Amino acid sequence: MNTNKFFLPKSLVVNTIVLFLFLSTAFGQIHFTGFAGLAGNIGTEDGADKAQLTANTFFAGQLDLFNIVMLRAGATVHTGNLFSDLFVNTVGAQFTLDELSLTAHLPCCHVTRYISVFAGEYESIGSDVFLRRHFGILPFGSRLSENLAGTIDTNIYPFSNLGASYILKLKTPQALGLYFYAGKRQIQDANGENQVPSPDTTEDGKILRGNVDLRFAGVFSFITVDFSAGVGFPIEKDEGQASMSLNQRLEFHTGLSSVIGNAHTASLFLQFGITKIILNPLDDQKSLSLSDLYLWVEPRFRVEFMNFHFTLFNIPKETIQDMFYLSGSLGANLAVFANNIYAGPFTLTTGAHLTISTQNVGLPEINGVSSDNMSFRVSPFIEIPFFEGMFMSRLSIDFMKFEKMHTSIKFSLGYKTKL
């Protein structure tokens, strides 16, 4: 048994509690908001020959201290195959730190400054998190991009790992932002294959890269805009000291997320991005690959209680691994759903996605599309509000793979609630 435990002095604990109560009384209250959820999923992962049962649970919360400091935390747990693991009384699970951030809120002179430090993923471009936090707008992400846990969480280019940000929010609903963040990334050659570790990589064959991004976001009468552009560069080690290398392997990236129109009648949800442009490529590298283009075009129409969303998309392959409805990174979708349907004491939302996409085939390999790598999914869903939360049920059937039942059908049942 480990007896080397650390105990806080009683005087420090008492003084901390007294200071906490004094600040709470003098400057205001402490507010907590958050939500949590659990979803069970039946389906197959790539290469699996049998159906698998997995579970996803998530938590996200915000602690507002005296309207001066905000502490945010979010995490997701994804289990292994419960069908097999339960028989050995041990269930493997993967823990992901979605976000851990600390933000200082500094209003002054008709503007508000937000200074943050963060770990995990923080207000990435493509997600509507930034706009919802700073302008209080309703979520506008695409239903098609729902993940396994039942939340809409997509990004064009992630602001992730360790970093800091400075946000200047104007009196009008507009904001400017500066981000710096750094993390490890696997070195790849021109064909996208992982390279053997080199002297400027870490022991696991990954290089430490820094990123600097500028952001502009605004909410106007008929358009909402969130735009970011930045550059990534390697941080190399020189005799044990980290240094920035601005003269080689510079990568530019950019992203735009926008909603045009009126959500109650007709609107256009548009996302465009380039995840990587190599500004000084090697002889065997291309500056820009079609696989690094991100495009999401979604006209939306509403007629009374019926909604029609038509989507064209081309997104990097790695972004779809956690999405429930998508099997491929290139394709089209028609979503038809109705909300405000009364069934006894409940108000339901129900509908379906009709999705055609290419599996393991993107724009660079478009000439290789055939029936063997096509997917046609029909995915009905229903949402039922219950107390402060929502029950969600989703079924997805791939009719191009129907001869293999275990690979063609996915089912999910979950619940998420406010805390």
C-alpha cells in the first residue's frame, strides 16, 4: 500500500473556504451549467466481422466564478465491445479530454476581453460553440454530423492540444480572436504514409507543431459568419531547447462556417475549409491535396412543421470516424423531419436521412468509384423530450451492404440531459 499521501494543512483549507465565501458574498454568486449523456450503439467498426455493442458517455460543464473567471471541462468515454468484454468482467474504455479551459472575463470601454488557456479541443472553427458562447445564438450545426454520443460536434480544423487565446468582443455582435496552440502530429510523406522518426521528431515519431490563428465572427441580420485562418510550424529541439522553425514545413489552413437566411423559412448552411496547404513543400510533396479540402453545402427549407435539408459534402476521411450517419467522406444527403409533433404529453421530433456516399474514396480517387465502395443509407430517428433531457433513438441501414447484415445495420439509443 502506498503511504506517501499528501494532505492539505487544516489552516489552508479553512482560509480557502473563508475566502471563497467572502468573494461569493462580495462579488456575486457562482453559477454552474452543464449537460451529460449516455448512448449505446450496435454496429461494426472497420475490419470487424461481427456486430459490436459499445457505449459512449459524455459530460460538459461550465463554472462561472463571480462573472470574472469561467472554468469549463468536458470529457467522453468510449467503451470497447461489451458483447465480448463483459464475459471476462473487464471492459476496455478510451477516455478523451474534450476540453479543459480557464477563461478570464474582462469588460472595459464598451468591449469585452476574454483571455483563455486550454487543453483538449477549444472552440474549433466549424463548430458553432464559439458563436453560441459569445453571442448566445441557437445551435445551427447539421443534424447529419451527429456523433455516436448524439451530439453535433464537427470541426473544419481543430484548435486543440495545449494553447491560449485572446478574444476581443465588440459592443456590436462581432468578435476578433487570436489563438496559439501546439501539439504532436505524425509526420507523413507525400502519399499520406507515416514516416520513420527523424531527429526533429519525438520518440513516438511525431513532431511538435505550433499554430497561430486569427479569427473573425459576427452575427448580422441575415447572415452569421465564423472565419479563421492561420499557419502551422514545427517546434524543433536544439540541444534540449525548444525553438520555432519558421523557415521550413510551414502549413497554412483556413475555415469558414456560415448560415445565410432565416431558420424559420429558408436558409443556407455553408462550410468551407482547407486543412493544409504546404507553403514550402519538399520535392516529392504537393502544396495542396484534394483530400485536404473541406466542403459542406446544406440548403434548408421549412414548411410549417416539416423540414427539408439537402446536403453535399466532401470532408477529410478522419472526420467521419465518430459520425453515426456517414459511411464515407464524399456524398449527398436528404434529411426530412418534423418537429412539434404532439403525442400525448410529449412533443416529438422524427424524420429520416437518405445518404449516398463513397467509402474510402475521396475526390483524389473519384475515378475509382464503383458499387463495391458505395454506400446508400436510410436512417430514421426519433427524439422524445423527457424532464430536462432528451431520449434519442437512431437506426441506420446500408442497402448496398445488405447481404452482410452485421455490417449494414447500426442502432443507437441514448439520453442526454441538463445538469
